[in-house]
Amino acid sequence: MTYEETEIMNFLKQSPETFMARREIARKAINRAAFEENPHWADAPLSSLLAQRLVEQDDSGHYRIRGYEG
């Protein structure tokens, strides 16, 4: 798992029941400076985490840790 994937997973673990928007993840998972430099930095790591079945995506395109049922 890459550094970016790990940071996204750590961020999502803070609220495992909540689906988060891609933009919010990109803005908050690492730091604001990374987001300001490249607002799309989280796209590739999120796609990879989705392919690895570590996260799930709802109909709105938001993400959370896979398997949380509440």
C-alpha cells in the first residue's frame, strides 16, 4: 500500500460509517498544501483502494471503509 493509500485509509477510519466525497478526502487526508498543489492527487489512490476492495463507493460517488454496516 502506498503512502497516499495509507493516509486515505487512516482518514476514512476516523468516521467509518460515513461516506466521504472525493474532494473532502483529497483536502483532508494528507494536508491542505497537497490539495492546493494538485486537487486530484487522491484520484489514483482511491481507484486503487476501490480495486483492492478496501473501500466502497455509494451511488453518489462517495467513499468509506468497506464492510461497515452500522
